Amino acid sequence: MSSIYNFKENINQEELENIANILKEGGIVVFPTETVYGIGADATNDKAVEKIFKAKGRPQDNPLIVHISDYEMLKYVATNINSIEKKLMDKFWPGPLTIILKSSNNVAKSVTAGLDTVGVRMPSNNIALKIIETFNIPIAAPSANISGRPSGTKLEDIYNELKDRVDLFVDGGFTDIGIESTVVKVENDTVIILRPGKISLEDIEELGVNVKLDKHIFEDVKENEKVESPGMKHRHYAPSTKTILVEYAKDQIMVDKVDKYIKDNKNLRVAVVCFDEHAKYFKDRNIEFIKMGSIKNQLQISKNIFSILRYIDKLELDVCLIEGINKDHIGTAIENRLIRACEYNIL
């Protein structure tokens, strides 16, 4: 069973050195970022990176993101950085933005899934930065979870499923954002958002650059298509319980859809995940309901959503109906995660 280092209040220098030594020896470590927890390994060590894929049960065609702590590391992992990519870095790094760049071929081949590009980000979480700085080598780190399951936003949610698969856990408490980083690539002077996150299309537009959403953000990717970003292909973010997305709509339309589903499926035990403001519609009904956060606070919802998806399974019900969100700002990212968690089952 793996050890746990508690960094919630203080970062212990001796334990930092121990983490670096584990990584140097080819081990894998779960650690917090500002987005979600990650499973990290030496990005230049093929055998270490393979342990990540094995621990997660992750398909080999799903590339990993490389985490760096400074621009010297960036020079090591990527090359041919253009002016728009530099503008994105200057504005959003350190922070929850991953940029797909031309690989320098210094990272393990499995990190890039055989592509000539590599996803790179500089996290703003102080624990993550200290670990990378102490190790002094870029760290490849996908989200800390069994592949297909909701990502981990607090250690309690992921410890049991990973305790026999990794070498060490670093506990930094609840993550700040709760969904994975925005992933972008620059193509023909346009920033293309491959995976939405806290940094939204609207945020990037403020730089005065062309921005668009990739077509696959709300559509599935065909099995034979290659992807440059995690989270675009394969089952993602899903609890074991069947989940259905109730498309964003006016209050009464949403309630009517839920009522009709329950009436048509009387034999099923149903839960509803809804905005705080809509809980009043369900408290007098004989169904389980879970509040996801205020409709006026998208960041609160993004922070809660993966823990809620994990909590759903503890209820041991047949179906969970999840209220959709307006697709603007970080709402785009939340809706993207919900659609994939619901495996495109939409009311």
C-alpha cells in the first residue's frame, strides 16, 4: 500500500527530495495541480511512463501532458514556438492551459502517442511546481483515476482505486478548479481549443487572436482517428451508474423532462443532480437529489462536478439525471465533461 505525504498546510523539503528520488528511480507519484490530481512520472523515461498507462488502464493512443516548472524545461521538450504560442504562454502560464507544440523528441515516445507534437503546461499549483523544480526533469502526468472514471479532485476520491498501483500520494487538499486544463493548438494563425477548461474561448479572444472550438468537443471521436489531446477519445469521466444529461433549458422545461422520465421508468431508482436554485423542485418528490452549485457560479460547479459523479455510485441507484449548463466561459468545459460522462445520452 502506498504512503501519503500531507502537503495541505506545509511543503516538507525532505519529503520533496524523497518524491524526486522516487521519480528518478522510475516510480510514479500522485500529486495535486490546480485543475485535478495527476499521476506523474519522468517524461523522458519510457519504462516509467509505461507504468502510468498500466496503473490507469489507459489506451496507448491517448497522449499525456508534460508538466514543466520553467522555460528551460520548455526548450528541452518543445521546439519551433511561434508568436501566438508565446503570447498564450505569457498570458496564461503558470496556469491551466496546455499547448500542443512541436516535440523536440526528448520525451518518451509513449507520451506523445507516436505523434510529432507534445502537450505542455506549466501548472500554477505550488505543490506541483515544487515537485517539478526539485526533480528538475519534466513530468508526464494524466489525471489521477482509472481510465474512463471521473478525475480525482481530492485524495479521498481516488486513494482506494490507486493505492496498489502507484508508489506515493501527495495530499494537497481539494483542487481549486476541479476540471482538467484547457488544451489548445495553433494552426494557420488560429487558436483551436481541443479540450475546454477554465481558460475559455472568451478569455483567449481577449488576446486579439482568432479562436475556435474543435468539432469534437461535443461530438465523439471515431475509433480510427488520432487525437492530439487527452479527453477527446474513449469513454471519459463516467461513473459506473448510468447517467443521462438533461439538456440546458428553462426551469419548468427541465422539470417536465425529469418528471416524464421518472413516470416512464417507474421501475428505476433515479437521482437528480441539479443547480442549487432548482433543488426546490425536487425536495418534495420521492427521489434523491444532489446540488451541484449555484447557476450563478460556474467555477463552484466545476470544482464539485467530479466528486459528485463519484458520489453518485455510492447511492447504488439505477440512473442519475444531470442538469446541463449554459455553454459559455467555463460552462463549455463543464458541459463537455458531462456529455462524455453521460456517454452522449441526452434528454
